[in-house]
Amino acid sequence: MRAAMLEHLNLTVSDPDKIAHILCQLFNWHIRWSGPAKDD
């Protein structure tokens, strides 16, 4: 049996870069994409 996996997460925060850094450190996550939205 495979372990559970979190594929996507939406959060509203005041400092997205800071929380992203913290979450990557805590859970050994990585950012798959960052930048402007495809459709503005």
C-alpha cells in the first residue's frame, strides 16, 4: 500500500515566500512552480 500524498494546497497568507520556505523546511517539500499566472 502506498503512503498518503498531498498533491495540492491553497493557502491565503500575508507573506507567501516566508510560509513557503517554512513549509519546505518542515515537510521536506519543494515548490513545483512559481511565477505569474498563465491567464493574468
